[in-house]
Amino acid sequence: MTIFSKIAAGDIPSYKCAESEKFYAFLDINPVAKAHTLVIPRKEVDYIFDMEDDDLAEFQLFAKKVARALKTAFPCKKVAQIVLGLEVNHAHIHLIPMNSEGDVDFKKHIEVSPEEQQGIANKIFEEFKRLG
């Protein structure tokens, strides 16, 4: 079981931004920007392009809804979608609010207090629920 599966199951605490029966979104604990969110399938798949076509389509639609909630909660020009990450063998999408391409730099990370992270997650989660 990957660390992301344990997070989605609630075995490891996270800052939940959105969830469905098949997918889970939570704040990155080492963000490159405020509201940097990870979106994962609950079913363990190592590589996003190994997902079944229907599952991948649903995953992208879920991520799109999370991105809309994120952009509403934290206004920005766009929400970047990035697929990378060899450190956790569990497919995941990074959603990062951006006003310029320089806002998406994985060599730079910011510190966000636990209290602020919880507030950010709550705002995104409320927007996600509002979107239906």
C-alpha cells in the first residue's frame, strides 16, 4: 500500500480538498505555491498512462472540478496541471495556481503553516462541494 493510499484511506492525516468514491485530492505538504494540490485515484496505479481509458477520463474530469474549485477559492490566471513524480509509485496530478510560468518551479518550495494549510484546504473543499 502506497503512502497516497494510506492518505486517501485516512490512515495518514492530510489536508483534504476534495473526494469521491474513486478519487481523492489533498494539499501537498511540500508545496511550490499556496494551494498546491495533489489529485490521486484511490485505486493504486503506478503510472497515470497505465490507467484504463475510462478511469483516466474520470480522473481528468475529477481533477478539472478540483482545479475549478481551487481557482475560485484562490483566484489566479490558470491552474497548472503537472504529472511527474517518481518518488511515490502511485499515479498523481499536481494542480498549482499560477499567474506566470515561474510560479511552477519544483526547485523552490514554500513554507505554509499547518493552520494556513487547513484553511486553504477548507476553502477548496467548500468550493468543490458548491460546484456539485
